[in-house]
Amino acid sequence: MEQLNLLGVALGLAALAGINLYLTVFVTGLAVNQHWITLSPQYQSLDVLAHPAIIIIAGVLYFLEFFADKIPWIDSAWDAVHTVIRPIGGALLGIQVLGHSTPAFDVIVLLLAGGTSLVTHTAKASSRLVANTSPEPFSNIGLSLAEDAAVFGGLALIHYNPVMALGVFAAALATFLYFAPKVLRAMKARIWLIFRKLNGPADSSAPSSLPIMLPSKFADEFNRQNVLTETIAWAVPCISGKGRRIPANLFGALVATNEEPRKLVFVAKRGGHGFSQAIDLDGLMVLREPKFLSDNLVIFPATGKGPKYLFVFPRSSGPVVEEIAEYLRARLTAPVSLITEPDHEPALQA
């Protein structure tokens, strides 16, 4: 039971360090220094956190983080810098809890504590990336205050019941790991959009024509479902947003064919396997939606009821998205027979 308590305190502090390392150290050290809590004999090694120099340094760094953590994009830059610092700090806190233990147990706790801090840091950083796409700053402030409150609550739980704290943190980590694929896809998409925005300034000129070459990594999947051997009218790389039967944040391509004027196909890779989904455009409308990081193509029902789709393009691809929207509007308003009939009458046989 004693080792379970030690593990609860070690991994609990590591998990909180992944959220806010400086606040965790500052509050713990201050509580010990001011005798708000009395350390049990097995936790006497944490007395080092009560050193005035450690409290002052942790307090100053938390003061800086308190403000940086509430400013959009500054918070993500701060998280990027702390991708290494927080896991290392969490691992050191976990080892410090043990004091003089067996080398094998030290290594186990070191690995678990570092991994736990990395997981909670990833959860924090990914939530901030998603929040930063919102134009208002209040979501960042709310998330930051909620994280600080979680650290205070977590420290109180660790103090009063380390085993319960271990169970709570384990459940939270398991929940995050369950949703990790979706979270990591969202992070990857946001990072890619940021990179494209910084390295690809917007071009206001309309493209002469939409690209017709489908990226080779998606060609096999398109050919597999293209049983009628339809020819590609255009194929534009994008990221999937919300849509019926289409998972969000998949890197793929939106494809239109010459033979099916009112149908689109989204092809992508999902978990190393090909993914494709056809979209019937009958009864739908198309809208271009410029955002801060992206230019979106929104497909929605004309009557208000029906499937909705969102496809995300880099902000620099605004003219391409507008060209796609115009193309689709023209196809949706024109009679099908007029779209599909050949440009030239076949030659008469003699």
C-alpha cells in the first residue's frame, strides 16, 4: 500500500507538471514552507521544494506563464518551448517523491512520470491549438484558468488521498489515449495550416485552371472505387472537416469527375489504409468560408436538413477555393443533360 501511495503522489505530480510545471512546484513548495501541509516520513524528500530559491524561481516563471498562457498563439509558442521542459520536470518530480528507493523502481517511476507528463502536456497543447483558431480570446483565458484550477484541485486530491488521485489521473490518461488519434490528427492539421500560412502568402489572382493531377498516394484508392473509369475534372488537396461518414482532419484530396457533374469524391489515407467517400451534391449548396488559418469549402443542404460537409484548404489557396465553389455552383444550377452532353456532335457516318 505504501508503494501505491508513493506511485500516486509521483505520477500525480508528474501529470500536473505536464499541465503547469511551475504552478505545481510553486504551490507544493509554498505549502511545505509555510507548514500548510505536513509531509509524512516517506515524502520528506519533497522538502527540497520548500527551499526559498526554488519557490521564488517557480513563482516568477509561473507569473510569466500566467499571462503568456492567456494570449492566443503566444500560449502555443510557450507550449512548444515546454514540450521538453515539462516531461523532464515531471520525471524529476516523480523521482524526488521516491527519495531513497530501489534502482529498478526508480527507473520505472522515471519512465512512467516522464510519459505521464508528456501525455498531459500534449493534451494541453492540442487543446490550445484548436482554441487558437477561434477569433475571440476568451476561450484561451477560460482554458488557462480551468487548467490552473485543475492543478490546485489535483494537488489537494494528492494530499488527501494519493490512491484516489492515482485512479483519477489514470482514468483521465486512459480517456485521452482513447481519443489520441483524433487529437493528434487535429494537432497535425493545425500545425500544417500554420506552416502554410507563414510560408505561403495569399495569391489574390484566380488560377487559370484547377489541377487535374491526383497525388500518387491517393491514386490507388481513387482507382479502386472508380469502377466506371471516370475521368478526373480536377483534384485539389485538402483536409476534411466535419461531414457525414468522413472523419475530421484527414489529409486527402477532393476530386470531381467529368462524367458525374453533381458528385464529388474525397480520398485520403486513414490509419495507413485508403479511404474514400462519395458526396452526392443534389439538393446541396456550396459556400466559400475564409478563416484566419484556412479557407473552407462548405457544402450544406439548401432546405436546412441533410448532410453537411466541410473541407479545409490553406489560407493561401483562397482563389482555388473560390474557383471550386464557382465550378460547383455552375454544375448545380445547370441541367444535367447540358453538362454531360459532348461538346461536339459525332461525325456522320458515310
